[in-house]
Amino acid sequence: MGAADVVPGVSGGTIAFISGIYEELIETIHKLDLGFFKIWKKDGFGKAWKTYNLSFLLALGAGILISILSFAKLIIHLMTKYPIEVWAFFFGLVVASIVYVGSQMTNWRLASMLALLVATVFSYFITIADPIGSPDSTWFLFFAGFIAIIAMILPGISGAFILLLIGAYTGVMGIITQLVDGITTLDFALFSEAFGKVMVFGIGAIIGLKIFSKALNWMFKNHKNLTLAVLTGLMIGALNKIWPWKEVLEYRVNHTGENIPFIERSILPQNYDGEPQIVSAIIFAIVGFLTIFLLEKLAVNKETVADLNKN
């Protein structure tokens, strides 16, 4: 999930869904409240920890954090050096995710089909919206965290891309880079400055996640088919963003001072300015597609082990 959330166009929520932990994640976040301390006081810390499923959150959160800190530079490097192959891989991954999520629906009523259509159009227009800029301030970092985490938890909508749209992606990636550099160089001043900004962003994300999880948890429990239709539509619309062949309309300067694509539009491979690398793109798209089946198999094994433990 962390690696996916770094890429503008790919959602960590998609990875959570196909790996079989999505509903557990939403429900666990939804249940978090101050009642934890009441149970701790009455029955002990261990009971409170187990009641609120915090081992699950700790493992997931640690994995996301480690992935973001360790893979952010690598993924950005690969996207710069091998853009077609990387985007083709993610394209295949999301196509397989669409098939998987859509197959979870038990019926296709008119309301579900309309929800899928509206979500597809909405997601598509997000991918072609012009990014906006915003001042670098504490309140803006809080707002960016609040908005981005909602997108990150939704399959199909990329939190990194939302950050790009509101003009915060460069700043946030720069802060993460500063945090890592502060740790590796033992520069306490650099680390403390970056850590403070990360905390502001994180508080916004926590509040946004808590508020949004309530609505999403209610939707899954009461209108699951409709919710799955919306999530499927969001992923279909997002395919435009991760189409491997792009024409760059405008560049932007990233946190390292390099010019990188800012506004792009999808084009056919034959219109690509350069070698379209169609064969390698197809191979990586197939690898991405098959990756979903591996994740699905792991999810099935997880459920089987859980059932055996219950019995």
C-alpha cells in the first residue's frame, strides 16, 4: 500500500482491497475511539489492544511507513528511467483489480449500474483536472493530509495524485526526503523540521481517515453492492491516469530541482514521441495483471488460516 500511494495514479486502497484486508481496515479504523482507555483501565492493556485490533493496524502502518521511506526514491527513479514499463505494470494491475472488485458484486441492479457510471465519469474528470498551486503553510499541510488520506483509502483514486492536483505533492515528497536525509546524516535540525511537518500532515490524515471511515463502514454494511459498484467505477475512470503512453503538455520542477511531467494527456502508442516499446509494455502489463492473482491467492490463504484458527 505504501509503495502504491507514492505513485500519482495508483491507490493503496486498491492493494488493500485485492489483498483481502480492506473491510477489516475500514471497520478497525471506524471502531477506534477513547473507549480504548476505559477497557485498559478496567480489563488491562492487553484486552484493550486485542479489542481494538491494534496488532493489525500496527503491522499495516509499519509496512506502509517503511515502504514509503524506502521505496519513494526507487519508484520515482524507475518512473523517470522506465516510464512505459512502470505505468504498463500498474495499468495491468488496476485492470485486474477492476475485474476482481467487480466480481464481488452479487447483483447488477439499475442503481448499481448508475453508481458505476457516475463514479467512472467522476474519477476520469479527476485525472484530467488541471493541478492548482497553494501556499506552503501549516494549515495547508493539514488540509493536504486530510484530503489525501481519503483518496488513499479509496480504490481507484490515488492520494499522491490528489496531492499533485492541489499543489502539495512536491512539498510532501520533499518533506519525506528531508526526513530520510535527516535520519541518515544524523542532522537533528533537518530531522526535527521535517518531522514537525510530517506530524501536521499526519494529524490531518488521521482526522480525515476517522471521519471518512465511518461513512465507508456504514456503506459496506448496508449497501455493499452499491459501494462495490462505486469502487469499480473509480478504478475504471482512473485508468486514464495510468495509461502508459502520454504526451507532456507542461512540466513542473520537483523537490530536487528537476523538470518532470506535470500536465499530460493519453495518446495512442503510434503517436508517442519516442520508442513506444509496445512489446515490453504488454509484458509488464501482463505481469501486473497476474500479480493480482498472486495477491488474491495470499488473501484466500489468509482467510483459510483465520477460519482454521477460529475452529
